[in-house]
Amino acid sequence: MSVLRIAIAGASGRMGRMLIEATLEDDGVVLASAFDRPGTPFIGRDAGELVGAACGVAITDDPRAAIAAADCIIDFTRPEGTLSHLQLARELRKSIVIGTTGFSTAEKEVINAAAQEIPVVFAPNMAVGVNAVFKLLEVAARILNEGYDVEVIEAHHRFKVDAPSGTALRMGEVVARELGRDLETCAIYGREGVTGERKAETIGFSTIRGGDVVGDHTVLFAGIGERIEITHKSGSRMPYALGAVRAARFLAGRSSGLFDMQAVLGLN
């Protein structure tokens, strides 16, 4: 069986570096290419140098060439960049793993359309532990379906540009689905002033931004006389990178389709 060739988008960024390290350490894949925006200081440098292990793959500012050299792209950049790379993957018939968050509804439809032609894993969080939490939330919501108020609290580093996080939104979606609610109509994003009593059907979101917090997420089920909290805390970005490489291997040999990490892990 041939080794899966991977291209890393946003190679010099925080997640890009983790993805390079995870790819270089996985015997089932090989780093075929790494690319970044034109003008990035690391263009032309050995991608492995970013993680202390030169590998002979130079970072390029030519996404088409980088994607053409690979079987699968892993992209944790920004929505506009990811959609551009997705179009190239579609043209070149390559698979893609998307960990980028902050997409609009219309942009998600573009991803759905691309998945009719190429295989795509699109998930707000690639970490295996977080996806285990998604499954736990399904069970908790089914049990705690009456008399409990639901709040989602998330914290990330000062550089994160979207809020709430994609992971927090997915947690809310999981709970809302199990409770028979529509998150678009029942979500409350922050509170200020005289808000009145809390409505039982709402799901609240609270966002914290500061320092170098990698990612903390808690879903609180608050009842009368008790509280149940389901929490995941990330100590580094490596779990996301390891999950993304696992997702890339999952796509090998598939011709098309839209998958999430629940599918990758066999939890659906």
C-alpha cells in the first residue's frame, strides 16, 4: 500500500507547525508539501526546521503546486484561504481535511458542494477527546432533558478571531438536537443589562479570550440543587493535529463525500 502524501496549508502558523510535526512522526503518511501566504518570512525554508527536524520539503507560496504534489490537504487557516484551497483541491481531485472555523452558512454550502466531487472531512475540532465529549453530550442531553438549564462556556488565546469557537457551537448543536431545539433560534450569545429571567428553552454561550489558552470548553447542565459539567481542556494543539492526520488517512481511497470526526472515529 502506498504512503499517503500530505500537504500542509498555513505551514508557519501555530497549527501548521503542529501539523508538520504530527505528519513527520506518523509512519503511515509523508509530508509531500507545505505552503503559506506570499511574503511569509519562512517561504523557501525547510518545513521541518520549524519543528527542529529538517525534512527536505521547502515551504512554498504556490498553493496549486503544493496541492498537486499531495494526495490530501490539511487546512487550519482562515475561511477565505480555506475556500481558495478547497477550489484547487476540487480542480485537482484531491481530498481535504478542514479544521478551519468561522465559516458563514453560505460558505458551508460551498464545502458541501465540493464534497459531492471530492472527499472532505470538515469538523470544528479534530481532537479525539473532544469528539468523545460530543458523544457524552448526546447521552447527557437525553437524560437531562427536563428541568436543566444549558450553558456553554469556552476560553481561547488572545489571537483567536472568531467567537464562539466552532467547538462550542458544535457542542450547542449536539445538545439542541437531542433536546429537539433549533440552535439558531434558542442560542443566547452573552448577556448585558436587565435581561429578565432566563427562558428555559435557551442555550447560553459565554466566551473568554486571553493569554495563551489553547482551548477550554465546558457544557453546564444546571438544575435545582445540582449542576453537571462536562469539560474538555487542551494542553497543546497536538491532539488537533493528530486527529487531522487520522482524518486524512480515513479519506484515503474515497472518491467523494462529506465526513466529520464522528465518522472518522466510527462514532456515528
